[in-house]
Amino acid sequence: MFLFRRPLAQDVERCIAASRELPLSYDPIGLAKQARPGFNVDEQITIVGSGEAAFVRATAALIEWRHFELGWVELFPKRASIAPGSVVVVSVRHLGFWSLNGCRVVYSVGTPGDSKFGFAYGTLANHAESGEEIFQVSFRPETGEVSYLIRAVSQPRAALARLGYPVARSLQARFLRDSARALRSAIEQRE
């Protein structure tokens, strides 16, 4: 859904309600774990902290969707569950308009306490893109490094996304960079 103004609460609620009934806009689930012809693969691994305590804070921040606190991107409902089946709507501000994009959490990666933890969500039929994205934090005990992986496998779905393909690619690159910065900031705030 594209809007020429910031989405109102009722716009978001309608989009969340409609999204619950929609199918994924791609198949199969697990797309982000592999490359597929016709899909872009964007992957970034960033060191976001050091030590076991930082990993615990990174896990908590991921559970709270703090990696979406970007200013130009908003997640609804705030602090949604990351359990598979949960539906969220991502609001994105770009080039003077906004879009509302439905997603469903499709699988988990590890559990709290493992050395890897995260989840993936997939785009729904009302999303401008088609694909899946993994958000994962990892702890390497031998080095103490805490890393944040984002891996997105996507292609434009909506006509505006296809027409504005260079802009869509630029927004994906910006999201990777800003999301890592937001997660790092969330970890530091919890110290």
C-alpha cells in the first residue's frame, strides 16, 4: 500500500488485519538460505559488540525489533512477537511518500542461549518486494565477537518497485547499514 502522507493508526491497523489473511508472495519458505535465479541477494555481517553480555543484549534487542528503529522505517505492532506465524507491517518513508508492507515471521534460528539466534520473515502479497530476510546475531566464544547478519533474498513485486528498481536497491543497502547501526546502539544502551 502506497500513501502520499504518513500512515495513520487506522491505516496501519487495516493493513495488519488484511495482512493476516494474505499468503506469502514467494516460495519456498527458506528462500533466504539459498540463492535463486531472478532474486537479488543482499548480505551483511557486522560486528556489533564483544563478550557474552553483549550477545545477551543483542539477542534481547533482536527480540524487541530494535534493529528496525531507524526513523525512516517503522514496525507495527511495536515489539511484535518473533514467533513463526506472527504478522507485522513495515512502514517505509521514501521519496516523499510512504509504503506499508506486510510480512510474516516464517522460522526461527536457534533459541536464546545458543551461540546463534534470530528469525526470518517473508513478504506477503501486499508487500512491494517479494522475498525473505534473515536477522541473526551470533557469538564466537573463541574471539568474543558478537556479529549481526542480515541476509535478504528479494525481487521487486509491485509496479512502483519495478519502475523504481534503482531506488529500491538503494533503500535495501541503506536498510542494511542503518539496521546494523540501530542494533549496535541498542546493545550499547543496555550496558
